[in-house]
Amino acid sequence: MTVIDRPTIDFDHWSLKYREGWERIAAEFHASGHPLAWSEHHGGFWVLASWEGVQQVASDWETFTSVNDLDGTENGGRGQVIPQQPYRLFLGESDPPLHTGRRRLESPYFAPKSLRRWRPVNKRFLIEAINTVIETGQANLIDDIIVPTTARTTLHLIGYDTDDWQDPAAVAHRGSYLTADHPDYPHSEQTQMRARFREMLVERGEKPSGDLISALAGGVVQGRPLSLDEAESMMNALVFGGFDTTVSLTASSLIWLDQHPREAARIREDEAYRAGAIEEFLRFRPPVTHVSRTAVRDTELLGQRIAAGERIAMWLPGANRDPLKFPNPDVLDLERENARDNVSFSAGNHRCLGSPLAKLEVSEMLATISLHLADLRVDQGAVQSYPSFGGVLGYSQVPVTFTPGRPLPLDDLG
């Protein structure tokens, strides 16, 4: 098969064209009748916008690997991000059964029992953030409230000092919208953070404290201790992966609700309605742009031949706009019956372990921010999105005004 046999698409998720028109690209892609097409950007890769196709690729790890084989000693996989990243994330970029063993070390901290512990912690951090601005009548939702809340919650969960949240949050922020070859990519800052992670893992190995870092430091997978490289990589993913995606979803939801006051009031008052609305917000504007796999052998997908070594970008926003799965996909319907079938947290064995925590955080922020910041209004004209949506469909500025109030009490938060 030659390239001219393939349906093609001019698709570069890191481009300005994508940032300014990804919804239109999705609509045209599905209208073409070929929700799987080849892009020549970044060395060439398949763009997959079919919901059914995403389920197939995400579930078939024996054909479509997550491995980032940087030293050429494994199966030739090129990781979960396009372009290929020079740093391997050992949990996300591994396949079962190794992936299963590594994931089991983290999963207890995201189970329902643990979430009940994190809820009051998250609420306290949220109230503390609100109290820093509540008397002023104005704020940037991103820097003043959402980022401090999500960063501190994530750091508390893993056992990291929650007062030291600014540096990890800043590194995660820049790393989410820049490619690794960009001159402003925070390589040196990431290196410093990773060195600190390794120090903490050694400390917890010598003196466990019952937190997630301790679980990684003393973890055993397939009968052997987790290596320091593995543990540091997994800690890195936990710290940085829990920030900007939750921030983006919360911000985009509040921006939309600012223009729909009736729905905003119902979301604030009705927890069940709010849970369904969050699923639809996830479907309509998913924070993560794509998750990649590499074919390890010649195969077929949606009737198209895929050659061994070719990459497939599971385009999550595109799959969430698949009309075969979601009727009228370009309409945001907060009562959509199958909204929870969205693939915003991926699918299969690699569906995001932290998704329940993210939804808990978003739910709390949607209810609490609008309740305690009276007459909240978003300055829609001053909202600033990330310069690139290649990694996360995020925001850097969401200015708001509200009626000044008194600081909120913390005594009853647990």
C-alpha cells in the first residue's frame, strides 16, 4: 500500500489552525466519511476520530502498544504523545501485565474510600483560595482559585508538601502547551523537580509514612522492587497529570455557565444534575487532545490497512464529536443520556486512574465558586486560551468580577 491509497487530512494538533478551529475540523472529518486518515505532520501518523475505533485501539494493547521504546530494546513503540517525547512515563507508556502491576500500586489512593478522605481536603484548599480574593471583588479564576486548589489537592494526595505548590504547577502549565523541542519548554525546571522527586522517594523508602510516595518507594511489581526510575516517573505523572486537565475542564465549564444562568443555578443546587453536566462538559470540550499508540504489527482498523510501526493518535475531541455515537454532537446538552460514554479520560486499560478525583474537584468548584462569589461574571472578552492546544485545551486567563464578601469559615470542613 502506498500513501496515495490512504485518506489524508491536514491535521497538526500543535498548530494555530487547530487551536482556532478544532470543532470545525472534527465536523468536516466526520462529514468526509473517513474518521481515520493519515497526517504527514510530525513524521506521519493516523488520526482516529471514531468513537468505536478508539475503543478498539485502546483495548487491543497486543496490537497497539503504549510503550515509549526510547533505547530500541523493546517493541519499537513511540509512546503516548505525538511528537514522541524524550522522557518515558513508565506507567502510561507500558502495556499489561506490567502496566497492571504498576497501576495497582496507585489505585487504592483513588478508590471510593480514599475519595471520601480527599473531599474535605479539596474543599478546604478551595475555600482558602477563595478567601485570598473574596474581599477584592475580582480575580483570575485560573491563577487565584482553580490552580491552587487542584495543585494542592493533588500534592496532598501523594504526600508532597502542599505549601510548595507553585513550582510544580508552573512547570506543568508550560509543559502542557509546549512541545519538547520548543525553546521555552521547561526542561531544566523539570529536571530539578524530578531530582526532588527522587530525593523524596529515597526518604520514604527509608521512612515510610503511608502516603502514595511511600507506596511507590516500597512498591513491588512482578516480584521485584519498583526501580527508582520507575517510581520517579510515576510520581512525575501523578504530579503533573493532575493539574492542567482539571483546571481546563473547570474553567471551560464556568465560562459556558456564565452565559447560561439558568443551568448554572441548577448545577449549583442539584448534585445529580451537576454530575451529568460534568460528563457532557467533558464530552463537549475534553481537556486532553490525544493519546497515541504504535502498531506493533500489520493490521486493519476500520477497513484501513495499518502498517507495523505506524502511529495512531486517538483524537479524543474528535471521537467525542462522533455522530454515530453522540447525536447532534456539536450541541452541548447537559441532559444527554450517554454523555458519560465520552472518552475524555481515554479508554481501555489506560483509562485515567485519577478521573474520579478530577470529577470530584470539578463538582466542588462549580458549586462552591458560584455560591460564594456572589454575582460572579466572567469577562468573556478578556479570556485567554493557551497559545497551543496540542497537549491540553487550556486557559491562562479567566478574569471575573463579583460582589466583595467576607472570608469564609474553615472550621466545619474537617
